[in-house]
Amino acid sequence: MVPQRAPRRDANELSTIVAPKLPIDLDLTLAPLAHGAHDPTMRRDAGAWWRATRTPLGPTTVRYEPMASGGVRVRAWGDGAEWAIAHAPDLVGANDSLEGFAPTGKLAELHRRFAGLRVVRSRAVFEAAVAGVVGQLVTFIEAFHSFASMLRAWGEAAPGPIDLTLPLSPSALARRASWELREHGVERKRAATLVALARRAPRLEEAIDMPMDRAHARLLAMPGIGPWTTAKIAAVALGDADAVPVGDFHLKHAVAYAFTGRARGDDEEMLELLAPYAGHRGRVVRLIELAGIHAPRFGPRRALRKMRSR
């Protein structure tokens, strides 16, 4: 899919309208790109989303605004504006496909309830990798704090009419010592991984043009990157609707509870339960998360109505 109309220039601004085939709820779709409510790279304002990012052509700030027609108005500023406009359909999930996804039972109800959920493809692999590594083996709150703290210390102002900070560049991270990262809540192992990835950023970015299996293999070959982090990266940077973060502490229990009513599960069982939705397993996980389904801490008092697996 391509933008509906050609971009126009107006005071260093580019704009276009993306006309999707499937409905898009920007709040549901873009939320995985944000790192907490105080992420300095993103902001939600009056129903629209602002995002600062780095592109192969340079930095940019982009605004995504839902339209009554169902389209998305996109405006971009900075050296990377042309690139951001060209890839706007990917970013808002307009190229997402539901082919082969045929949920039933409770899952079908969730699919109807969150009909505007699309899978994004930001094409920003290094940016997603940084967020993924920062989130390894810590709580969301700790990860969000570290992410924002590093940006406050080393970030650069984004172009455009709104006060946002650009994600850290590979060069900004490659020169950091472990003790500098530790000051922002990132211990030595994650710090070493971040520095190593920054030095290999071009190899990371090559994954965007690879078939999905090869892209996953490329990510897994990077130091400090395992299945959990690979899935986190693929889900937002590569548009992988099948990405499942194996090894997540809570997810295996939530999936088991959603499908069986049991309060505890393991990764093997989770993958078995998700197997009928191959190609869309990550989409199923996202629907479960959006529905707020999570396993009781001490076991279920009452089993949920079971979701049929086929």
C-alpha cells in the first residue's frame, strides 16, 4: 500500500494521507512503540500521536492523526521527513494482513472488540533493540525509567514544532562506559549488550530487508540477544504478527489462563496453545494483553469461559 496522495511541501513540512484497507485504531496500534507515559520520543495529543525517530535520511518528527474517513493524516519534519512519509503505511499498520487468521470463541470476541488493532512495522531495528535490551529481566517501570533517563542525559532535540527527543544514536551509545549506563539503572551485562549492538547497528538494520526467518536468525546472532528480545524487536520493527516473547515471566501464565482457565503454564504449553494461530501468534498475545487477561496470583477462583484453540 502507498499513501493516497503525493506529499506536499509547506514550510519544511511534508504531509500525506494513508488510506488503509482495514480499520486502524492508532491508540491500540502505536502503543507498543511507546516506552511508558513519559517517553520523551513520543507523545499523544488530542487523539494524534507524535513520534521522533532516526531514519536512513536523518532525524524526523512525525504526527499521525486519525481522520473521520478512516484514513490517517501524516505530517513530518526534518531531514528524514521524506523517508517517514514513504513508510507511513508500514508504521500505522496499513500493510498489516489478517490472511489466515480465523479466531473462534472468546478470541473471536476479542478480535471484534479490538478490531482496529494493527501490527506496526517501524523499520527502526536498532531503536527497537535498545528498548528490548533495556527491558531485559526488569519490570516495565524500571525499564521505562532507564530509557527516559538515558535520553535526558544524552539525547538530542528532534526537529519539528513539538518538544520531543530523538532516540539515542548508535554513536551515542557505542562510546559509553559501563559505569555511565549503570547510573541510569542498566547493569553491566545489559550495558555491554547495548554497546555491542551500537557497534553493530548496520548489521542490525539489515534485518529489515530479510525474510522473517533470516531476520530472526540475524537478531539471535547478536551478543546478548535471545528469543525474548528478538520477539520484542520483531513485533515492532519488522511487523512480525507471529512474534511470541518466549521466556516472559508473566505471558505463559496469561496465555494458559486465557485458553484453559488454569493459573499457571509454561512456555512449551503456551506455544502449543498458540500453534493453531501460526502466523498470528503475536496478534493473539496482543489481544490477550489488551483484554487485561492475566493469571491470578494464587490460582483462579473461577475458570474463565474457555477459548477454543481452533
